[in-house]
Amino acid sequence: MLEQNRPAPIRVRSVFISDVHLGFKGCSADLLLEFLHSVEMDYLFLVGDIIDVWSMKKTMFWPQEHNNVVRTILGKAKRGTRVIYVPGNHDEVFREFDGAVFGNLEIHREYLHTAADGRRMLLLHGDEFDSVVKCSPWLAKLGSDIYDLLLALNPYINWVRRKLNRPHWSLAAYLKHKAKTAVQYIGSFEDAVAQAARKRGVDTVVCGHIHHAEIRQIDGVTYCNDGDWVESCSSLVEDMNGALRLIDWPVLRAQRDAPVMALPIGQAA
């Protein structure tokens, strides 16, 4: 007999998400909602590009699922989670509210978080390094309508893959990681962010922007990128002891949803 018991919530100290792009057709709001409903945290850090104002200026798109994401985040704030919003370039209009506090929700241009183990963590979106890291012509196109088109195809591709019982996959991410220039750009971006963090005297830096989840050591600084909810559908989390890890939600979701075979009474596992 199979038991489909609801998995227990994931309990962590902090969750870091960015590049959700609500208002853009490529946003995986359904997966993000599942994640937010499956995790309990003391701090929720929104590290930029949560709302894609750029995309909505071109085409107004705001389905109910996107509204539900906002309501879920506000609901967590109402129930005691401290929500820190660090706007990015796609939602830069909210940078005008730097320092504003609305109950348990705060808006900051950048933020310094102290982890449970005492480490000082600098949070910023990362678009400020676009002027430092030079893009090739191919990478310039990645930020254009061509890249947006690839991202917008993801929901349709993954609808078919779900029908075939295949895992979540991103065409844009696949092509990006196959391109040597894109890989070089990601490495240069990570080095530039880590260098800036080292000059600021912090132990760890958390950013988003480039849609590439990563944790690695760079010259004594722990560089963390929490990924995105368009391509990888990933998040960075801090446990109750201050340890950091990345969560690939489509992979973890599949593991949590796997049925457990119930054993006959009296039989040990």
C-alpha cells in the first residue's frame, strides 16, 4: 500500500530568492508558490527582480498565480517572518523607497545580514556590476528580446515535459551554459562581486541577477547566488546554525512527492 502523506515543512532560519520576474510569461510562479508553502523561515530575503516592471511596460501580464505569490509573501510577513526586499534592475522603481518599513516588510538598496554563526553577509542584486563586467555581443543579446523569448518558451516546454513525466528543464539555461562567452561572463561577474564584498570587509555576499545558482569560495569570500524562478527555480537557504545551501526546488519537490511504501505492521525497515 502507498502512503501519500504531506511532507513536513522545511524549517530554516533564512530564505533568499531573486529573479522571480512576476509579470513576465516565463515566470514559474506555480513552483515558487509550492516552495513558499513548503518552507518556514524567520527571514525572507527578496534579492531583486521580484516584479518585472520592464516586461509589464511592454505587455501587461499578471495572472492570478502571480498575485498569489505576492499575497503569500505578505501573509508570511503578517505571521511574523521578517521580509527584506532588495530591488533589482527590473524592479528598480522600488529603490526610491530605500529604508521604508511596512510592518515586517522592509525595502533596502542593499542589506547587511548577520547569520546565525556570526558571519556578515552583504545582500545586493548585482546589476551594478554590469558596467564592470564587459559583455560580448552574444551576451548582449541574452539580455534582449531574444533571451526573453527563450525564457517565455520555458512554461510551454515544461508543460510537455510534465506530460511525459520528465523533470523541469530550461532551454535558455541550456543554451547559455553551452556558450563559452556566457560561461566566461558568469565567472567574471562572480569575481567582480566577490572583490567588491572583500573591499567591504564582509565574509559572504549574496546576489542574483545572472540566473546562475552558485556557492563558491573566491579569495576568502563566500560568493552565493540564489539563482532564479525562471530558469533553475532555485533558492539559497540558511539553516538554524548559519550553514548555507542551495535548494533546487524541482529536484527536491520530486523527492518529497515520491510515494513511501508502507510496511506491514510489526515489520521493521
